[in-house]
Amino acid sequence: MPIVGTLLDNFTTPVVLGVLVVVAATIGTLQVLPNLVAQYMTVLIFAIYRPLYYTSVSDYCAKIFGFRTFGKVYGAMICIAGIFNLVQEFLDHLVNSDVFNGNPVPVDLSLMIITSISGTAVWVYVGIQSRRRNLRV
């Protein structure tokens, strides 16, 4: 996508990570709203977010770890993400059991909060490290 390339070429890694965190939080917020327009907006924003996310992560790995170790680092990140996906079955069980009685909002809100906190922590860390090292990554 030309938008993703333009964003990655013209902005620093902390700025791109900030955009990712804001968009992820927006998707999470829209997801829990009981409004059909919000649900359509969630799908549209996610369709743009997904290629931005995967391209940004690989761009970050290449800039920070270099091409010699890119495959190992990127592969490890995707593997860890896959392991966390194993939790999805448990979350589905919570939603469909007597715990939440088919209401996905508590799980969605929890995931949005966890994503916002962890994404902000990574964003702050990368911003501090890039300033400390005077990098334009």
C-alpha cells in the first residue's frame, strides 16, 4: 500500500508506533460500541491497519536488528504472537459460557486495555531509546 510506504519512509519509528497504538485503541473502542456504523468503521480501519502493522513490524526489525538477524527476530515475534493466539479459545469459552452469557464486550474491553498499555509502553521505550541514541529509525 502506498500509504504505508509513505508513512514508513517519511516518519520515525516512534511516530509510526504511536500511530499503530492510536489506531489499535480506536479499533478496540469502536468494536465495543453497539452501533452498526461503528462496526463497519471497525472493519474498514482494520483493513488499513493490518498491512500497516505487519509492514511496520518488519521495517522496525530490519532497522533495529539488521538484515543478518531479521529472520530470527521477526520469526520469534510472529511465533510469540501465535502462542498468545492460543488464548483465543479460552476467551471464546468465557464469552459463550455462563461467565459473560454471550456478551463479548468485557473481553473486548480487556483486550483493548491490555493492547493500549503494552503498546504505549513499547512506544515510550522506543522513543526514549531513539532519543538517547540520536537515531532516526
